[in-house]
Amino acid sequence: MAFDSFSREERLVLVTGGIVAVSAQFQGWKFAAYAIAAGVFVCLLEYPRGKRKKGSTMERCGQKYLTVVVKVFGPLTRNYYIRAILHASLAVPAGFLLSTILGTVCLAIASGIYLLAAIRGEEWHPIEPKAWERQEVGTTIKHPPTNPPPRPPAEARRKQADEEATAQGNVHQTAQ
């Protein structure tokens, strides 16, 4: 996936820079308030992990609730071209303050990563829960063990079975 390598801390840089600028009442604090809102929006958009093409993907804690929201917007949130444009457009206004420059750079890098992923044909797909199927005992265990544990090695079991078979044959012969 394109954005899974980008850590959560890098996504929060824009929010942190905006909080610093608003609390210090910088001259362009309105841009900082925008940066906080944009950063929170990006964090919520990027929280649900997408399904990998190969292998398994672990779902994040509480991801299923945000996955529903992301799925509602359909191609607007699934298409990586649109995400690349969205990240680039969110980065521009935040670039006017020194405290949010690092967050702007992070969004610009994320936009580039999404553009590269979109060119390669990737798309965001939700992680669907698998339906657990109960397997029947006969299909999972071919030959259940007959001896209680601890069992002797396989060779010793063969010898015991042969000895028991000959002993039973002798018992049947003496009874007649």
C-alpha cells in the first residue's frame, strides 16, 4: 500500500504546528486553525488501512468505524489520484506559516507517494472480515490417535500391533 509506510507521527506534524501557532497567536493564526482542521481530516482519512494485494493485513483498533465512512464516499476516497490532489491542495494554505511548514512538506511527500501509487494502478480497498468456517473433524484429522499419551515411537507401536495380532490369533486357536 502506498501510505502505510508513512507513520502516524508524520501525519500529526501539521496538527502540532497549527496548535503551536494558534496558542502563540502568531500573525497568521487563521492559517494555523486551518492547518489543525486539515491535519485532523487527513489523520481520519488515513487511519483505516487498505487491504493488500498479497498476504494478510492487520486491521487497526477501531478501524471498522472509519472504514464505513471512507467507503461511503466511494471513488472520492478510494482513488489514489484524488487523494494525491487532495493532499497537495491541503498543503498549500498551511505553507504560509513557519510552524506548519514541516506539516506542509509531509503532505507534499504524501501527495507524491499517492501519485506514484496511482500511476502503478493501486487503489484503496477495505479490509473485509472473513467468515470463519467450521471444518468437520473428518477433514482436519485423517487418522486420530488410538493410544493414550504418552505414545511410544511409531516403530514400537508397529511391533506392539504385530504382537497383539499374533497373540489374538493364538487365543482364537486355543479356544477351538
